[in-house]
Amino acid sequence: MGGTLFRDAALVSAESASLTVGVSVLVEDGAITWIRPSDDEPAIDLANVEIVDAGGTTVVPGMVDAHSHITMPGGSHWIDRALDPPDQLLRYAEHNAELLHRSGVRWCRDVGAPVRRDPLDGRERGLNLGIRDRWRGLPDKPYIRAAGGLIARRGYVPNLTIDVDDADQLLAAAKRQLDDGADLVKLMLDTIRPGTSRPPGEEAPARWTAGDIRPVVDEAHARGAKVTAHSTDLVGARAGVDAGIDCIEHGFHLDADIARAMAERGTFLVSTLVVLKSWTTFGSTTRIDRGELVKRGLVGTEGRRWLEETRETAAESVRIAHAAGVRIAAGTDFGGGSTRANHLAWEVESLVEAGLEPYEALAAATRRGGELLDEADAGVIHEGGPADFFLVHGDPLSDPSALWRVWRTAW
């Protein structure tokens, strides 16, 4: 087979705030053969090599969307779409794969799917697990780590979550997900369902205590899997971190004590600031009943105030976590939230707005995601590694919006 020589590009580094310019990258058989200065390329036989003039572009590692839901399309009716028939959910996944490929996302960490009978393999489990298995090794599909279903107290999101009533059922449900082949277990630790709000100053008891959660962590770790938790309030985050979970999803309300504990224990934060941004236009772009939007905190004077306060608190939580040394990976919550599968660039921009340097925000969408997955080749570029990179027009280290300008993917 021939190769592809990407000539005279810029290259981002995992640790540097500046680009390396004048770089050529040779790709052969899906792997990076070498990375060299363009004026010092090794001699090669160019007869079967495609030469790509990459001038004006930057080579970026394939990104990792650390919080995604491959079987759902997102949008203002995101919960309703999760209840669509299984064959439709699989079609959403195919479309999402195309969006991910075009936007430079190579890895998806799918943190929960509807549990249904898969029309292709006949198994009743989280639909993301069958998708993960069938897509493995396909170059136009993302690599996936999947959680199977979402485990929650009964009534959290009817007909979507795996409902349990006590700690024994919680552990049993986690074991079933692991038996089904889940890479991680996803717990819903919020005290209220998504899209609702609580009066200021009111703090409800935790849905699960650290003592309830710890056996799940022990079971998952014994099997080489991880445990993560949806948490947008302090109560749930505290219970999860005290129990030794591996990651907090969203983390819209964190304080210095929780952040310090996360840093000490190696607990990741997966940011999804872009979800809150995506809600801001629903009042003018949708025909959802205004009473429903008010109830969900998305329109009206009180709704707008709640949303703005939550956005500010979420950004502050990112700053607190970053200052404490918590490793932050970037996610969109596409499908399971209102965002879409090609919106990871928006999250990188949001992290910069929250106070991270552009190179730190890009790292959250690349190598930090790889660290969360324990995948040495995810989110990085190196000789001998897979050619999982893409090219954007411009410099994402000075202008994060360049990540929207994907020109070409190498895989």
C-alpha cells in the first residue's frame, strides 16, 4: 500500500502553549511512520505516496468526547428521543458516527444508553454495547468505551434508567451491566431529575451514600472496569468521591474540599459546560410549551436567572477543580443532553471562557480523555502510533474556534 505525506503543517504539542511549524508527517498503513521538519524530510520513494499540501493547517490529535450518548440525537426533545424504537436509535448512532468523523472526534466514551433488545444481535442490554462491538476496527467509526445502561433510583427518568430501590439492588444492577460487557458503570447521583431546579439554599439528601456506592466501585475495579457518576450538585459529588468513584460527570457544583479530594484520589472531572449553553436559545427556537420550559428552568425571568446562575457556578467549579489539580476531560453530553455529536469544539471554547488556557482546554479534549480511558494512543500523536489525527485551518492554541474548521482527517 502507498502512504500519505502531510507536508508543511503546524503541530500541536501535549504540553506546549505554542505550535511547532514546518512539520511533515508520513502515514503508512494507518500508522505514523515519522514526524520531521519539512526542510529535513528523510528520503522516500514518492511513487506511491500521496503528497498533501498542509500549509496553513494544524495537525491535531483525534479528539476524545469523554461524555457522549451515541444512540440519541440530542436537541430540545433529547429525553423523548431516548424512548424511540431500537432500530431508530441505531440509525441515530450511524448519523452520529458521521458527525464525529467529520469533526475530528476519534474516541467516544458513551456514558449510558437505553437498555433494549438489539435488533441486530438480539441481546437485551445497553444498545451502545452492541454498537461498540460491531464498530470495532472500522476506520470510519469512532472507538467506543461504553457504560451500558444508566442506574438510578426508581422514578428518576421513567422508562430510560435502570431503576433500583436500595443498595442491594444497586450492586446487583451494576453486576448485570458488567456481565453484559460494560466498560464502566454509570450511576445517577443527583437528587433531582435533569432539567429541573431546586429553590436556592435547599439541599436534599443524597440519593446514594458513599457506603451504598463503595461496593459497586469495588466490584467494578475487581473486574478491570470503572465507575462514573452523573452529579450536578454537591451532595451527589461528595458521596461519589468519598466512595472512590473514578470520575464525576458534569460537576456543575463543586467546592474546594471536593476538588482537593478529587485531586488526591485521582478522580477525573468531565466537563459539559456546553450543555448549559445549548439551552439558552430554546425559548426562541422551539415550540415546547412555555410552562414546561419554565418548569425546566429554561425560559421566563426565574428560568433565565437560574440558568445563568448555573452556568456561572459550573464555570467556577471548573476553575476550582483546575486550581486544585484535578484532571479535566472534555465532553459534550451529546444525545443524552441537548447538544449534538459534532459540538466538542464548543466545549473546548467553553473551557477557555471558564479560565483554562487554550492548550489546556485542547488537552482536555485530547490527551486527558486518553488518560481517562487508560488508552496510551488516544488523544496524542507520536511516531509509530496510529494516524488518528486531523487537520484544521488555523491555530487552535491561539484561536480555539479553529477546531470548527476541520479540513481533513487522517484516519
